[in-house]
Amino acid sequence: MDIGGSMSQFQNSWELYQQSIQNDLDIEMETMAPCSAFPDPASDFDRNIPRICGVCGDKATGFHFNAMTCEGCKGFFRRSMKRKAMFTCPFNGDCKITKDNRRHCQACRLKRCVDIGMMKEFILTDEEVQRKREMIMKRKEEEALKESLKPKLLEEQQRTIDILLEAHRKTYDSTYSDFNQFRPPVRLDSGRRSTSRSSSLMSQGFSSSEDSSDTFSSSPEPRMLSSVELSDDSDESATMSMDFSHLSMLPHVADLVSYSIQKVIGFAKMIPGFKDLTAEDQIALLKSSVIEVIMLRSNQSFSLDDMSWTCGSNDFKYKISDVTQAGHSLDLLEPLVKFQINLKKLNLHEEEHVLLMAICILSPDRPGVQDTALVESIQDHLSAILQTYILCRHPPPGNRLLYPKMIQKLADLRSLNEEHSKQYRCLSFLPEHSMQLTPLVLEVFGNEIS
Ligand SMILES: [Zn+2]
Ligand SMILES: [Zn+2]
């Protein structure tokens, strides 16, 4: 079978069909049968005719009054029919009509028109033409109205998104190569710690041991929930009396958090409007939001496959047990992992991700903020951009209730923030732990000792 040949034939007929639609949408509507708005594509496929005028051999523009003709012969036929003209051939009545001589004998030209199938029934009356014209106008107006009602991102809004994307790309290195400069992670063999209740919970619920990776990736959530249930029967004392004696991951995690704080500050400074705030308000906003933004941005490295934050090499792959070895308990880590899972499942566009971080930072209700009105106006502006973005750019079904879901994430972050503060206070209360922290961490999260 000659596929090439039949393809090009198909393409030809397709182009013909496309062009005939184009012609029919044109205001020159005499080509159409009065009752049909569109040509029957099947019939055009059948009429695999070269695009040559059947009357004079000139280049044809489509089907006019039921035959393939040029514009000249189309007009000639319509005028002749409207005038009910009677022509007589000055020659023998069998003139051969060509492009060049078609004006010489109207009688033979008209006879040729009828011979190739042109029909006066296909000519619209003036009223029909008027009606069609009005219909097309109305359709165009309706389309214009629909277009104007569609929500659109203003140029200024798009610019803000671009600035935020750029700010995020400048402050989030997805190669994680800087992690090599942190104090190295030290992971204690969980086997040696198996007497500790919290550690055994870890290994049951969250550790990504190779043997269980299959069941993990196929059903991450039940796995999570079962571990949450597990923690429920652990009594208060199990988490409260966490074994702080060897927080082997604390130096590395402290450096990681300190580094992230710097990056979040860098991001915040580039948010349009942020620099219009007083230095005091900038600091107040950053101090209270930075841990939330760190949790938000860490979602980029969070993997649903094994419920870990995977930042490049295996050294920088963080499981729940790594964070407990930095002094945090399940009271924070279980809701945090749930948060990461649910956020991941929203499949946010990068645009939405950066807007959410900016909205999180610009919250007027943070403690210590003086000019709440200004912060609120910036946040309102960012929220409006986010809502418009979702309307215009996020296709269904992912966009369903996406904005309220994102706002809910901000509420979740508040409780995570509160739990983090509680645990941080507890942790930094001991000098042997606070001395592992960095000056920036101590400045931002507080220093219980001094
Ligand atoms: Zn012609
Ligand atoms: Zn003639």
C-alpha cells in the first residue's frame, strides 16, 4: 500500500475542506445552500477536484453555487441570474470559454456555468444575505463578549509572577551542592537505638528501608496513617522524654536551617512591595514566617515515593528519623510529613508555589507588625494574582477548589510553626544543644540562654 500517496491525498482533501470552511465563513455567502451553515465535509472529500474553475479554467476559489469556480465566474453567474439575463451567442453557440476570452461570449459562459452544475437555487436572496450577515455579526459579538469576560492576568500581575519565579530560582538551588559545606550529617545506626520507643516507631512507620520500598511507593498514605495510629498509643512521656543525649544530626540540620533562612530572606527581599515596609516590619514578618516558608519550599525536594526529602546524594536524603536525631519529635514530624504529602498532591505550578510562599511571608497578622494595612494590601494583591492565575492557567480538574486548599495549607503551617517553636524552645534550653546552632538560627528563633 502506498501510504505516502494516500497521506498526501488525504492532506489535499483536508486542506480543501479547511479552505472551504474559510470561504464559507467569509461574508461572501452565496456559496452556501441557504439551510446549511457549514459545508458537508464528506461531500468535499468526495469531490477530489483540482482547484480550477470549471467554467473558464482560471484558478478556482472554492465551491460557488454548487460548482468549483473562480471569483469572476461566480460573480458572473450571480449577476446573470439576478438580472434574469437572456444572452445570445454571436458565434456558433459552442464557444470554448478560457480565462482570457471569458468576457467575449456571455451566452456560452452562462451555458457552461449551468453545464457544470451551478444552480440559481444556491443564490441567496438579499434578505437571506442580510440575515446571514447579521447572524455572523452576532456570533462574532458573542465571541468577543465571551473573550472579554474571561479572567486575564494583567501585564503587571504577570510581571510580579516573573519576579517571584526569578527570586525563587535565585534562592533555591535544586542541585543542593551547597549542602557539602554544612557540618556533615551523622546518622546513628537505628539498630543500636532500638530500645528507644520513639526510634522504633520511626523505623516501623517512616524509615525507607529497601525491603519495604515497594509497598511504600504503591500506597504511601495508608503507611503514613498506620504510623500515625502507632504514635497514638505512645504515651506522652515517650515523646517528652526524648533521648536528647546524642543528637547526631543537630549540627548538620542546624546548618541546613541556617542556610535556608538566608535563602528565604533573599527571596523575601525580592517580593514586590516587601522593601517598602519598614525594616522593623520586614524583620517581624521574616522572624515569624521563615520556618513556614522553609517547610513550604522543602516540598520541592520531598518525595512521595519514600516520604523523604531527597536533596541530591544519599547523604542529603532526609528521613523522619534524621530529623528526630536533630531533636524534633513526632508531634511535629507526623503533621509535617502529612502536610508535605498533601501539598505535593496539589501538584502546584511553580508560579503557584512561589506565590504561596510570598503570601505566607506577607501575612499582616504576624506578631510585632506595625503597618498591618500596608502588609495586608501587598498580601491582597498577591492573593488576587494567585486566584487569577489559577482561573486562567490551571486546567481542570487540578484547579478545583485549589485556592481554598492552598489557603488551608497556610493555616496548617501556623500550627506546624507553633509546634516547632515549642520544640525549639525545649531544645535550645540546653546549652550543649544551643551551642550547636548558628548565630542566625539563634537570632531568628530565639536564644533561651542569653
Ligand atoms: Zn472562471
Ligand atoms: Zn458563444
